[in-house]
Amino acid sequence: MSTRDLAGLALSLVVAGSAATVMAGCAATTVVETPNLGRPVTAAEIAGWDISIPPDGAGLPAGRGTAAQGALVYEARCQSCHGAKGAGQPNDRLVGGHGTLASAAPVRTIGSYWPYATTVFDYVRRAMPYAEPQSLTSDEVYAVTAYLLHQNGIIAEADEMNARTLPRVTMPNRDNFIVVYPARPAAR
């Protein structure tokens, strides 16, 4: 290594060391201003909301339910917003719409649009009933999910939905979605 190269290396090390010292000094003296609202969230609180279920069903809780059981839960907890048998009004329609997605007036429902049955479970569990999210038991969520799948003609009334069977349900529109995550290798 030439003297010029050694001098350049020494200068680089001095500059890098000075920059690191300045950065460390700035980090140590930085004061973060906040509006002083709320408090730090605990790990237990985060775990209580970290209940998302991916398409493969990983993390589905213990429990089970059938469409017949779900009909009772639906009538008591869902019908006032989604109408009798999921027909809609005042809120979204949940049943029907088969064959309408390519039309001028597509009807996006659980049966015509949603790609995974586990997504139905996940959404009902996290967000429904609207005024009382996360108030249904796991058995009630499996039962309502089974009821909605049955109303859409996807499963039989006696089929039991649970952590093993729900991910195996093939939704009619599953193949019309492009999976981005997790990334798949491009087809050749």
C-alpha cells in the first residue's frame, strides 16, 4: 500500500470516527416531545389485539360450530345489520352474488368475492358485531362462519367448522386473486 493510500485510509478513519462521535452525542441529547397523551402499551394488551388469522389458518383457536348453530347466533347478533339470511340491509349483503363479478353491477359477498374461508372467521372474530367487536366466543365465530358459508352454498349444513376443517374450505373466487404475500416464484 502506498503512502498516499495509507494517508487516505487514515483520513477516512478519522472522519468516520468523528461522525460516529457526533451521531452518538446527538442521540444522547435528543429530547422527544410528545403530546403527553396515553401511556405505553403493554405486551399483554398487544397480544389481546394480535389475533389476525392468515389464509392458511395458522393461529385458529380451539372451538367448533355448524351452520345450524350459527343460524341461532346470526339471528341474535347479526341479522339486525345484515338482514335475514344475509340478504343485506341496512348494511352489506353477505350472501349471493354468484356470477356477478364480471357484470356491470357486481355483488361482492362472502360467497362471490372473498378468497378464503379463514378470512371470514378472522373478520367476524375481530370486527363483529359492529357495536361489540370481539364479543363472540370462538364457538360462536366458527358457527356464524359455517352459517354464512352454508348460506352461500359452499358447505353443507351439517359440516363442522373448526381449526382443522376451516382452512380446507375452497372458496368459489379463490383463484381470481393474485397472491402477493408471501411472495411466490414467478411461473415459467
